[in-house]
Amino acid sequence: MPTNRTLVIVAHPDLTNSRANATRLSEIENLGNVTVHDLYQTYPDFDIDVAREQQLLREHDTLVLQFPLCWYNVTPMVKAWFDAVLIYGFAFTLDGSASELRGKKAWLAVSVGSTLDTYTAEGVARRTLDEYLAPVSQTLEFCQFDYQGVHAVYGMMLNPSDEDLVLDAKEYCRLLATSGTPVG
């Protein structure tokens, strides 16, 4: 049975100082079905090689976008990547008739500074994380990805324990290894 090939696109502007993202990457480094692609390392000048990025998408069955939430949004590199790579004729058509991405799975692996209860109607953010990420999920769905949801780790500004980060990273690894679906 063929293994699901997963492309993990990492878009953290300061990965060397990120405990959650570094722990996640350390946990998945030996997964044979996963290609890790660090956009900030590859394109420090934001000059994205569109042909290369599109080829990577063609070669994989699942896309995981791993990034920290920045002011309730994706990092600038994720937005630049979307604008450069997910273009008409490759990722979508206006009538929805063609996409080279149709049927590929996609999900998000997000690290969040605040706690989970911050992201409720009653919390400081006044909305859920899914509501803030709706433009991202809509973009992926418009490009005919089979959007699977978000795997989030919360409370990064509160300096979580190494044990908590390792537990999150192990769950992340399990999802990637088994082609699982994030549950939030």
C-alpha cells in the first residue's frame, strides 16, 4: 500500500526561537513520508520559486501549513506563498473545473500565543481560532484541497512546560504518520 506523502511547509519568521515549532519539527524529522520545507530559510528575500513550489505540491498527497498565529493571521510568508503559488490555472479556475490540487488533503498546524479560552465569543479575542483562519481554509477549499482543519497548540506566551510541548509534538507526529485529521 503506498504511503501518503506529506509536505509540511514551515513558515515561522524566527524558528530558532520557537519552542513549539522546533519541538514539532524535531519530533517529525525521521518520518519517511514527510518532506519539511522551511519557507523563511529557503526564501529569506521572499523571492519565491513558483515552479519549484508547484512541483512540490504535485509530488505530495497532503499539505500541512505550520506557522505561528501573528496578529490573528498567517505569517507574511504564508500570504506571499499563497499569492505566488496558488494561481489561476494551477490551483483554481473561475468555474471550478480544474485544479492540480483537487482532492489533496490540507490542514494547518498553528502555534498560538494565548490560551484556548481566549479564542471564544466571551474571550479576549471574541472569536474562535477557526473564525480567524476562515480566509485560509476558504482559500484551500477554493483551490479544491480537502481541508481537514487545524491542529493548534495554545498558550505559547505563557511559557508552557517542555512536557506539554512534547505531548503536542507527539500528537502532531502521530497525525502526520497516520494521515490523521486534526481535531483542534
